[in-house]
Amino acid sequence: MIVKEREIPLKIEQIDALLRNLVPNHFKVSVVQHDLKKRSAGYNGEKAIDYHLSFLSGKKYMIFNDLRLPLPPYHFQIDSLLVTPYYCLILEIKNISGTLTIDPEFNQLTKYYDGVETGFSDPISQAQRQSLLLQRFFYENKLVMPPIVYLVVISNPKTILKIANGQKLTPPYTKIIHAQNLIDEISKLNSKFTKETASKKDISKIKRVLLNSHTPLYTNILTNYGLEKSDLILGVRCEICSGKMERQHRTWYCHSCKFTSNTAHERIIEDYFLLIKPSITNKELRTLLGIQSPKTARLLLNALNLKTTGSTKGTIYHKEFH
Ligand SMILES: [Zn+2]
């Protein structure tokens, strides 16, 4: 049972919004596009794992995708977490292409792709670290803790896993597996962990705490790319011809192609939250949309059902990302 669906990562949504709003032919476009391609490949790799996990049936599995949990003063992130009354399984998902050679003697991984050999940060130590952090998270939130185990899953079925010359695959490297073996590995865990450590009540508490604690990472994307607000063309634009739209008689009107829309402002407000900051005031909205009337701005904002703080003129509307 999927308790937390995998959604498009906030970073990808921010990059998409950036590409929509960067001034045409901006010199950073290619860098941003390259990042988008890399991140999308990672996301698609994670979705490929979801396909394999969809074969798990029954209520005993709770699947949490893409969790980011607080452990003050930091946060840690888990690609997928499987919670059962018998054990918890952390999946560290790797989208690697080419050949991956494991050298157990030197704790070293090498990736060979397109004629280039590169060292690879050890995903095992990464997964081990996440296990420790998750243990601490359970402990600090006073949750009953089933044994925590992990697997590193290679999402690309074409990736070749190799052992360095003359060596044998030994633990912990046996925990690096191909996605197509994931279900088999989970069956093995089911045979290994037969003692029910968490009751129904414990499990529902774990579920509640994990879902409530999840905090997606919001970063200032303009700062990330060394950009300024002036690098953007923020404004209401026509979905047909991309022309500038103006508010006329309670609707948005495109002077170039005469298209009208009642909802054309929604896209740019979403983009504002992704690109500038996750909150907006009445005055900031008027500047963004190029409108004069505070009353119109209030009506448009109220229709978006955002959380608010403050009152009357000082009201701040907040976007909450999940
Ligand atoms: Zn138009």
C-alpha cells in the first residue's frame, strides 16, 4: 500500500518554472536545461522502482516515497521506505548507466560509461548513514522501531554490475541489487524477519509521524543559479501565443491573438511561489499581475485557498509545498 506517493520533486518544478520565465535566449538556459535532464533521469529511475514495488500486495507493507525528515538541526532524505510490522526497509535508488565495478577490498566503486571511468561515492555508506539517521528519528519521536535494513537499488536495467578482478561479492556489497530483483530480496527479508515488533497501533503512529514530519526542501532557485529577479520575465502570458495578457472586465485578454482566459494568472502565481518565495502579499500580487485594484487582487488570492497569516492590509498568503 502506497502511503506517500512519489511526486514530481520540488526542484524539478522550480527548474521547469525557471525555464518558463527566464528572458528569451538567456545565457544560463543550457545549464538549467542540462540540470533538468539529469534530475528528470533520477526521478524516472525512482519511478521505475515504484513499478516493481507495485507488485507487493497486502496491507502489511506501507510504502513512503521521497521522504525528507527533520533531525534538528538537519534533515535527511530517503528515496523509498517500506514499513512493515516485522522490519523497515530503506531503498537508496541509483540511476547509473554503463558498467559499475565494485571493489570490496578498497570499498570503491567505479563507473564506466561512454569511454569515461569515474569514481563513485559509495552508496552503501550512504544507505548505512540513512539507517542510523532513521533509527535516531524513531528514537527521538518515541516510535516503536522494527529492525531497519537497507538495499541500494540500481534502477536502470541495462547497467552492468561487476566485481573487481579476482574478488568475491561480500557483504555489505551484496546489498547492491538490480531493480528486477527487488521483489525477490523483499521475499528473503520476509523469511528472515518473522517476529512482529510493531503492533497495529505502533504502525499507525509511525505512519502519522512520518507523514506529518515530511518537509520538502525549498531552496531559492535564483540564488542557486546566480540569477536575479531581472533575469525573469514575470507576468501573465497567453497560453496560445505567449503574448502579454491584460486584465479587462474581470478576465485576462491577449492583445496579440485576442484569446481570453479567466485563469491565466494561476500559472504565474504558482511560478512566483517556485521562483521568488513561497508567500505573497496583496501588493506583491498587484505588481506581479500588473493590476491596480487591491479588491481584485484579494478576490484572486482568496480563490486560491492559501493559508494566511496577519490580517487586513498585512495579510500574507502562504503556499505550502508537499
Ligand atoms: Zn495570445
